[in-house]
Amino acid sequence: MAMKKTDLEKNKALKLNNAMKQAGVPRGAKGAADEPKVDRREQRKLDQAQGLVAFACKLNGDLVNELKTRATTHPDGLNGLLDEVIRRGLAG
């Protein structure tokens, strides 16, 4: 009995996924391999100890691009830049 077209495509996808897993496709930012790995639970505990709270909001795309550009040169990255900018803005 011949395989259906959808079954053939599923098999191709499974083969591709397995090949990618075996090849060890790198994930994450550059240089992440140099840093010690911290799982999400541990990272959450570290953030809570520093008094950090996740805060999501929607911003204009141009503003986000500008923030990302400036964050590349900020010593504390995007989080540090946003903390600094918001504190300055609130201070008046």
C-alpha cells in the first residue's frame, strides 16, 4: 500500500527535526556558550532576589529599534538602559 502525500511530508519533517537535533543547532545569543547556563527557575529566583519584576508593554516599533541600538553600547544592556531612561523621566 502506498503512503499518502501527507504521511510522506510528515516523515520528511521528522527526519529534518532529528537531523537538526543531532547536529546541535546553536540557539540563543552569540557568546552564550561562554556564560554559565541558568535555567528559567533559577533565573526567576535571581531576579526576585534583586527585586526585579517582569513588565510588558507595547511600544512604537521605531522607538524599540532605537532602544535596541542604544542598548548595544549600554553596559547593562537593554534592561539597564530602560531602567536608567525611565528613572530619569520620572525624576522630571
